[in-house]
Amino acid sequence: MDLPPAIAPPPALIGTVRSFRAVTPRARLLRVDLGGQTFRFRAGQAASIGRPDQPLRKPYSIASSPSDLARTGTLDFLVGLEPDGEPGSHLAGVGRGAPIELQGPFGGFRLPPVEDRAVLFIAGGTGIAPLRSMLHDLLDCGAPPPIALVYSARAAEEMAFVPELRTLSARGALDLTLTLTGRPPADWRGSHGRVSRAMLARHVTPPRRTVCAVCGPPAFVDHVVRALDELGVERDRIVTERY
């Protein structure tokens, strides 16, 4: 029996670091300038990146949208740090102007057809990265649907993109709920506790009119999906990504 030909991986691209800055104590935002090179992807997908002078690559969800790339020529990645506070040997010593090798895209995490339905994003920790890509993608369309985001982390300083998200909320482009599972600071302006069914309920009424995307640690995703099930959201309206 003849076997189908193997599908070759997409060719690698070499980009340049525009910036690599801390956004939380345990994550940095890496912005890579592709210098006008073509890179086609869908919001929610990932790419493998690393320094071109060594073999190790690690996958990261793309935290910006295809429209962001068309507008700025750059891709964003939210890079988690190792216990020593460094990103790992694949990105050791990387700074502004350094070359970065990138291969992809890959992954099937993407929104189902939205049509005229509302969209609810639920993020845990650095799971905000692909949801930010999807969020930007929706906002860049001509008439975005109603969009809500429930974002959970242990501490306020571990939340990425909060100023941007609060700005979108103030403009009425996003219904934003931020919740901390650890002790909140005295000036905290948000919720306290893990994502609950009650916290999600106001965004999934009626449930047949809501599409949900969930990203975070496995236990977090499983907990959220159970809550959505209890609220009557059908499984074909829920997409998930675990890290």
C-alpha cells in the first residue's frame, strides 16, 4: 500500500527582537519583528521559537492577532520564566536586536463560528496569551460581537496586559472580570476567588447564544468546563487549550 507523502514542516523564519520586557514577575513579553516576511496564522495558534545558533526550540501561543502583524510587522509571545528568573537556554541572553528563529504556525485552538453570538474568554495565568490574539482578532473585524473576559491569577502582579484590558473595558469594547485566587491587595479593584459558576453565569444567558474559549493549567480548564456544562453551554460551543 502506498503511504501518503509526509507533510513537510513550514520553513523557519528569522526575525529580530523588537523588545523583550517583563510584564509579570514570571513572564516577559517578546516582540519579534519579521521584517516584512510572510507568516500566515489564525488567532489562537502557536509557533516554536529560539536563538538560531542553538537547536532547542519551545512552543508559545502567539499573543497578537493576524491584523496586528499586518499593521505592525511584529508578533507577540508571552514567555514564562524558569525558577531562576530566566526564559531558558533557547532564549538565553536575548535582547533588543537579537535574531530569533521562528517556525509554525501550529495548533488547532481557535474559536468556532461566532456569527451573531456573544463570546466569553476565560483565562488562567499565562493562558491569556492566545485569548488576547483572539480578542484582538474579533475587535479588528467591522462589527465585533459582545465580548467578555474572565481572567484569573494568584496575584495581581501575575496578570499580563491589565492596563490594555482595562482600557478596552472603559471603552465598552470588553466586559472584563479580574479575579485573584490569593489574598488581594488593599487597593484591588476586582473579584476574589477562583472562577465560579456564578461568575460565568451572567455571560452565558442564554447559553445557546454564547461561544466560550478557555485557556490555562489543566485543572483550571477542567474546572471551568464543568461550570460551563452546568450552565448549559453545549460542548461544541466550548474550545479549550491546556498548558
